[in-house]
Amino acid sequence: MSLVFNRRNLIQSAVLGASAAALPGSAMAQARARIVIVGGGFGGATAALTLKRLLPSSDITLIEPFDQFVACPFSNLVIAGLRDITSQSFSYDRLEAAGITRIADTAIDVDPVAKTVSLQWGDDLTYDKLILSPGIDFRFEALEGYHSGMTGRLPHAWKAGSQTLWLQLKLQALEDGQTVIMSVPPAPYRCPPGPYERASLIAHFLKTQKPRSKLIILDAKDQFSKMALFKEAWEEHYPDHLEWRGASNDGTVVRVDAEADTVFTDFESFQSPAINVIPPQKAGFIAERAGVADATGWCPIDPLSFASTLQSDIHVIGDATIAAPMPKSAFSANLQGKVCAVAIARIVAGMSPEPTVLANTCYSYTTPDEAISIAGVYSNAGGKLSSISGAGGVSPLRADKAIRNAEAAQAHHWFETITAEAFG
């Protein structure tokens, strides 16, 4: 389906599908459990609020060290100087007002046998059910010469906040005529931020602020989501300011030299004072400590409840999961948080989880006021996640500017909706 459809209805229908079978009844209202959630992003915050609504007598504890959540969606607009970082930041006041206990600490270990979570500074917590929403960590070792101490000089900006601002400053300090380099890793990775949206907006910044400069994308892949749409936009808007090199065109970065501001492919080197190295990724470190990550670095789950297939009474949601064909997106994390919460509430109340329909829409800005998108609809019946044939859709090629403008407006509405739902 290549029609632009109403994403607002898609969001609403997904929300209804995830929660219709779990309206608070007497069994849930009276059920009690100690539920600990690690990670206060779109998945963890949504799961916490949903569980508190469904299991009001239960103790819901959220472990999140930061007082403000900084959202990755729309952070590429911040990098390009089109949005302020304060518009990306959200507090946990709503969750605390709802009766959720937030512990401002870091979970450093999990004992799945004793059912405890160890904190960096506080006492161990005991749980009946544990939800991990740990996001991502980086495989720094995958790039020769690269390590975590280099992220100031070669920022990844793949966790929103200070890294976002550091890459923004790198671009602003660029001399007109200098080249920007972006290194894109193999899939899977968190998206948003989204490398190709970022490339589009950096190219817009260069076109309007540093017109003699250009961006070179060094990509470890030859194909990527919405590829035809991005290439169409790049040809229209940034023919002189953006160059993409795929894996078959020696685009894979294999080594970095931070002191020399240089990255290397198999046959070439690229020097720039503004290098955005996006490292290969894996589940957040607590997933490994809990024993829920497999050899891939990601977490296999039962799609009906998002329970770990490796450890009992631990559920994993968001970017850390192996949940293909669902992408590692904020939209996915938000809905997985609802589905997981509903399943846990049913289990605690003595009922079995039930299949439902999940959805995802990924928006990408190609200019400050134009966007494209791809949407999918999925079933978690039968013990696996699968795309529902004929559902979802992708933005049309060669569309009128009005359609691209409408998609940008829908993206803005989506961001307002999902952040209000998770954080108030």
C-alpha cells in the first residue's frame, strides 16, 4: 500500500488493541505484585503507567538515574539547529504523581534466581516481575581504534542529550568548505534518531549555513529503509551537499583515528573536524547482567507477553529486544510497553495473555517542513511476530509538496501524542 493514511487513527487503534482486553476489573484491582521496571524511556515509562492503572494495588517501582528523559525522536532537528534541546526533555513528575516509586539510581546487576535487582548506590530490590527497558549500548570494539573515550571528539549522538549538542556544535564550528563525515553501522540499530533523516537535515544545514561544504555518508549497507524516498529527496534538495557510499562502494568504516580526525574504509581515508561515528549496537548492559541477551547481544522474547525466553519472570521491551519485523523505534517501545503491561496484569490476576495487533510508524524529515514515513502492522499470535499482509504503507514517490508537508505535520502530532502519553 503506497498511500498516505491517517497515522493518528493508526496510533489510536493500536492503543485500543493493546488495552481493550485489560480494563481494570475486580481481579486486577485486587491483585498485588512487586513489579520493578529498569529504564524510564518510552517503553519503561509507558509500562509503568499502564501497570499502575491496571494493578492499582501493586507496588510499581521505576529505576531511572536521570531526572529528565531526553527523547531521540526529533533530536536530528536539534543537531541541524531547527529545534531546541529543551523541547526534547521530559520529567517523571506524572509517573510519581500516579503513585509509581521512582528510584534515581542505576541498576548494575540482576539475580534471576533470587529475583533481585542490585543498585549502584542503594539496597537490592526484590521483584515478582521485572521489566527491562534498557535501550542500547555500543559495540565500541567493532571499530578498530575506537573506544568510549572518543565520543567527545567523534560523537555518535545516538543517545539524546549532551551528545546531540556536541554534534550540533561540531557542525556550527565547521569552516565553510570543510566536509562532514557520517559512519553508519550494519543493522540492527536504534531508529530514531535515524541516520538518513540526520543526513538530510545536516545537508540542509550545510546548504543554508555552509554552502561550500558537503556531507559524505559512509554506510556499511547497500540497502536501507525508505531508500528510494530518501534518494529522491537528496537528488531534489541536496545534489551538491550530500554523497552516499554503500558497502559495495567501499563505504564500510573499519578503523578510526580520533587524534587525526580520520576514519578509514578498506581502501580510503576520510578526514574531517566533524565526524559522526555511529557504532554498531547491542542491548543495554543490564540485559547481559540479567542473562536475557543471547550471542547476538539482543534479547529474544515471547511476543505475546515480551517475556524473556532465557529467564523466567523477566520481560524485555523496546530497543533491546529481538522483535523483528518491528523496528527498534520509540513507537514500537511505547506499544510494547502497553502489551507487556497488559500481559503481566493478566498473569498477576490469574489470567493468560492474549494475542493482539501491534503497529509502528517511522517518520523521517527530509527538509525542515517535509517528511516521509513507513508504517507496519503486526500480529503476535502463534508465538511469533509477523507482518499483517496488506496493512501499513509507505509514502509515495514523486509526491506533491503538500503531501510531504502533511507528513511533517503528522510527525509533529505523533511526537506530541507519544510524549504526552508517556510523560504528561
